[in-house]
Amino acid sequence: GKLPDNNIAEALSRVVGVSMSRADGEGEFVSIRGMAPGLSQVTLNGQSMANSNGSAISSNASSSRSFNLNNIASEMVGGIEVFKSPTASMVEGSVGGTINLKTRSPISSGDKAVVSVRADYNDNVSRNNYNDSKDAFGSGVNLFLNKVNDDETFGASVAVSYFDRTTQRNAFETRGWALQTAEINDKTKGASPFVNSYNEDGTLKRAGASDTDVYHLHDFRSNFRTDQRERLNVNTKIQWLISDELDFTADALYSRQKRNFISTNWDVNLSDSNNVLKNTLVTAIEDIYIDGENVVKQTSSPGAKTKLGNFTQSGFDRDYDDETLAVNLALDYFISDNWIITPKLGYSQATGLRSDINPIFGAQVDDLGYSLANGSYIVEAILPTDAAGITAMLPENSTLEKMNYKNWDVEDKQGYTQIDVSADLDNDYISSIEFGARYNIKEKSNITKTQKIESDIKIANDGKSLLLSDYSNYNVVDNMLDNAPVNGWYVPDFDKLDAAWGYLNDPEEIPEESYTITESVAAVYAQANISAEFFDIPVRGNVGVRYVDTRIESSSMRTYSKNKETGITPPATPTENKTDYQDVLPSINLAFNLSDELILRAAAAKVMARPNHADIAPVIKEQSAAYDDFGDATNSGKYKIGDPELKPYRANQYDLAVEWYFDSEGLLSAGIFYKDIDTFITTRTAVVESDTVIPPLGFDNTDITVERPINGTGGVVQGFEISFQQAFYMLPEPFDGLGVAANYTYNDSDTELVNNVTGELMSLPGLSKDTANFMVYYEKYGVSTRLAYNYRSSYFSKFSWSEEALYIDSYNQLDFQLGYEFTKNMSINFEAKNITGENVYEYVGNPSRAYAVRDNGRTYSLSFKYSL
């Protein structure tokens, strides 16, 4: 039905059992029943698509199999199907579920022409003097044309959608909190003076501020970033009834989204890990205050030195270019009244480019720190009050400390051929049978390049460092989170820096972040569609099995650490691997019509999802190694590697649901689900024997320390869903246009995923225990209005750099829509997102340790639609 959304991901998040992740307030990825977005599949007319994940490109994010739904305009789609239990005839590759985007059928659509225009406004953008006031407004236009010949044997359609818009996110952020222990105090020789350490006889070995372990905040910052997006979608489709026996369909989808991120920070660094004077403390013991488990107040000590200035003003200017093309051909051949053969052929290609420029200006400032008031989420900055400290923070005293360029180039290509055969049967139990085969080949590559030019700039500038005062603009962000550390700072002038010094950029490939994966998949299936009666109860559904053979060839590089004896870093060498695995995937889906109003549904299936591409790349990054007299690595090394032999995620799942259609426009449904996950994938650091590493390291077996993805031992996801819909047509006018829709999903998981810091067992990443939606609407007299509420409880997101668990706090959002239909051909529509201005909260371990608070602002849109 109609929803207050012009974004596919946000519309799907109102479906029971579906939750969504946002980027800068815009829906992008969806999860089904708590499974991570990469474990659900998005198809176009039943076929998988290439995906670069360009807007999420990083060293690993681009390898995800998740699909960014923000790349496709909702106007491109004629319908959306959500499958929580698969059938044998569906393309495999999902543990969570499958979302199928359906384009319109030209012949059944008839002659039609529709045009709509749209304007958007983000209130955060308008309150920032870094932006031009016009940047707060976005615009869009959509066009749909469909033409059918007189005898309705040929139809063609084209849909075009264009939009541009700017949003802004204001935030308080940190790099996170890390647990400080006596062992850390010993290792840093007093440079981390948080916890006392003792000798074996109980005497004090090294002094600290606490006798128990405490959590230390590594930095804090005010941040804003603007996100300018420009998206073009084109979809063309033709349908030709060549004869009574032949029905040909061809469709092509083109999508391109270009984005420019400008993000800038005012940052105070409190990390002792960058200390370059062994016994000089960034923070003195007497300047550390502890409440419970947390360091709630600390300041930098006079004379302390860090590798980078403890006060920085920095940012990045980041460009994305994400382009996708998908072409599908299908021919229905009606051999007889009962038999149909459908050959299909398709190709898709996606490219994702990202380029960054990242300057960091810094200074050393004494008496700079923070205070965290009891019950507060955001720290309060402690600024110096003496003349020397105030002067140190001026832009003419901040020098360029880093100037990084980095580029990503991701390409994903896949082609498939498929044949499906179906036959109608004259049978009391099986109405039809289907069987078929599919072959798909996919190649995904990632090339990452980088260059650090701060040293080259200093040489070219006669040995002098660049000053922030010469390469910045002062910016003030109104309403910058009421208690953010600051609301104004000097923003590096990215264009000026690049124009003056960009000629020094000559990026080099990062071997351990570059890879090529070729994946070929052959599948066959057989499926029986059921239409029968058991004990006078009508039953419909299907039962079938799919066999899948996956073969993967991967290549990457092995890099080496510097030889401490020779001072030479050996050149990177190529690595290659081949692997294969097979899956038998049975499934059954049944619906029992217990009465005219009551339906019982039951389903069971075995499912699988393949690992992220970066996880199976045969990367070997040697971080450290011991060497023999000949300069060859021997033992006791530390390595970061991929695992090309990873097995896929596998699970057995079961569903049971009942639907009560108690009224012609009323529904109450409830269901339970259970997923028994045989294997899942996580990243862990452990000491292993070197001969367990694939590809081989090339030296005799010994213990080494390895960080790598591994197959976990499994877990369970279980829960229930409740949904209610009712149109109050029985009320007297004008109230008979009212209606409500509500749903709730409960998820719980039991896994062997261990938090290395606390030892506790974790839930699956991305799994919220509670998700809920409530919508009240009114439709009458040409008026269409909706108030929609969405809630998602807190969830474990990932492990941070310090191996602490990072959580996203519970979030709720209220959206509003109001439309009016002047005639059947002309209408106007207004939408407001996040009308209560909710913020996103993230924390480490528990809510007393804030990781980030992000304000995406409110977004408003107005559209006008006219059809012929």
C-alpha cells in the first residue's frame, strides 16, 4: 500500500520483520529478521545484480554482498516482494530473506504518461554558513512513458528519474573507549598512568590513578559533514507477444549516483599510544578523575608530547561515483497448453570509484581535556585559560601534519544464463511442476591506491610547514547539538590545498587491499506446486530442492614487513587460491485455508549465503616477522590475512504463521520463526600454527599470531511477528476514511561470538530485539494523509579498533505525509521525515561511554504529479 516514503529502503522498513540502516538520515540497507544486510539478497525481476557498493567503499565495505537500495529510485519499481522463506526456483544466496524489485509489465500497463517534479529541503544545511543557502534545497523529476499497439501484442516503456539534494549531519564523535589495565601500564612504561601495577611481592611497580581496570576516552570531537547526492535512473522495458506461443521480454536498468562528502572535525586527542617520549605522560595522574569504571575527567599535562598534535582541525573531501547497468532477456515458449519453456539471459556491471583528500592540521596545547558530567552523554571540553594555551590554538600555530590522498576502484561484473521449464498437471495434489538450471559467473575486483605528501610539501615549501591560517575558512554551525564541545572551527580549504600541492600526488597501490575474485555458480532445481485438500482443508504451496555448486578463484598479494637486519622491505608477491563447495537446499512452503477467514502458513528451508569478497581474498599482510641470517622470515610473526577457504553462512530455518482476515479490510496475523545457523563468519586474532594459513607462508611450521576471518560454530536466531491492519470503513462520514496499520517483531539470538574484552557471548551484529511500526492514515475526498512511527531497539553493531563492542542505541522516527488528488490525473504530495528531530546515539559497552551522537536534521519534500 501507500507509505510516506520515496525511498525503497524506508518503505521496506515498515514491513513486519524488516529493519533498516541509515546513512546521514537516508535509508540505504535493510535487514530481514535481524540478519545483516549482506545476508539478505536484492534481485531485479528475480535476478541478482552486480553491486559495487560505491557509496560505502572502504577497505572492506565494498566487498559486502549487501545492496544499496538508495541507488534506485522508488519510481523505477512497479512492485516489491519480500520473501522470508525461499522456494527452490529462487536464486540462492540469502540467509535473511530476499527482496525482489519488479518493474512494470508494458502490455498490462496500457498507454500511459506520467510526470512528477519534486523539491526537497534539509533544515540542518540551512543552519551552516559553510553552505550556500540554496544548498538546502534539492530537486527531482520523474517521467514514465508506456505505449501499447492496437492489438496489444507489443508494449514498450521508459522510466527516467533524476534528483539532487544535500543533507548535513552534525555530530559529537570519538574514536572510542579502551579498557586500561595494569598490564598496559607495564607495557607502556608509565605512559598510560591509569591503573596501578604491582610486583609479585605486592609492592607498587608502576603508579596509576586507579587500583582497578578503567575505560579511557581516546579522543573527542565536534563534526559536521555535508552529503551532496545526484542520481540518475533509467529503466526501459519491451514486451512482444510474437505469437500465441512466444512472449519475449527485455529490460534494462541504468543507475548512476554521484556523491560529494565534505566532513570536518575539531578534535582533541587524548591517546597515549602516540607518545614519543617514553616517560613523558600525555596526562598526569593528578589530572585523571575516575567515576566507577570510567575516566570522567582528564587534561593534557604541560610539556607532554604526542606524535601528532593533541589538538587538530581536519577533514576530508570525498567523491563517489557509483554506476550500475543490468540487462535481462527472457522468452516464454508455450509448447502446448500445459508446458512452458523459458530461457533467460542477463548481464550486469557495476563500478564504484571513490577519491579522498584528507588534510590534518595540528598543534600541541597544554591543559586541554574533557569533563563528563554524571548522566551526560556528551563530554564538555576543557579549554586552556592562560595566554600560552589560547595562543597555541590559533590557526597560525596549527601546522599541516598529514596530507593523504586515497582512491578506490571497484568493479563487479556478472552474467548468467538460465532455463526454466514448467508444466500444469491434471492432478488432485500437484497443480504444476517446475525444474530448471542456471549458470552464473561473477568477477569482482578492488584496487586501492594511496599517497601521503606532507613530507613532500614541506620540502617543496623550502622546509616550512603549511599553516592552517593560510588554508582554511572559519565555519559556524548553528544548533550544533546543544552540548557539543564547540560549534565553530577552521575548516581546511580542500580546493586550495589540492590546487597548490596536488601535483605531488602520485598514488601507489596498496597490495593488501587489492584483489580479484572470480566466482562461478551452477545450480539446478526441481519444484512441485501443491493445490490439494487434506482432511477437507484446502492446501496450496510448493516443495522442492535446489543443488548449487560454487567454485571460486581468488588472487591478491602478500606484503612483508621491514627486515630489521637489512632495513629493507621485500617487494610484495602475488597469491592465488582455488576452492569449491556444494549445497543441497530443500524447501517447503504451505498455506492451509482453515476457513474463509483463517490461513495457516508453514515453511522450512535450508539456506546459504556466501562470504564477503574481501574475507576470501588470499591477502597476507606481514605486520612483523623474525628473520634468519639470510634475511628470510622464520617464525613468531604477526600477520593479517584473508581466508580463501571460508565456507558460506549456512542455516536451517522454520516458520509458522496464522492470518485472520476478520473483515473485508482487516487483518491480524502472528508468526514464529527459528533459524539454526550452522556456520557464520567473524574476524578474530589468535595464535595458530603457520601451516594452517592458506596460501602457505613458505617456512617451517611454528606458532604465529594471525588476525583473520573464521567460520564460527553457529548459533540460533528466533522470534515472533505480529501484524494488524484495519480500515474503518464502517464509521460514519467523514471518519470512514480512517485506518491503522501496526506491526511488531521480536528477535533473539544465541551465538558463540565472544567479546574478547569482557568474555561475554554476543548477539549477531545488526540484530535488534524489538522493531515496531505504527501508522494511522486517512483517505477520502481526494485527501491522503499518513502519520508513521518506526522504532528499533539498540543492537550490537561491530567490534571497534580496541575490540570493545560498539552498540547503536534504540531509535525512533516519526514521519508525515499529506497529499491531495485534484483529479484522477493530477495530485500534489508533501512529506516530512524525522519531524521530531531525533538523534542517533552510539556507545561502547554501555550507554555511559558515548561513541557518537549524530543529528541528521529534518527533511521535507513537496512533489507534483500529472498523468495522461
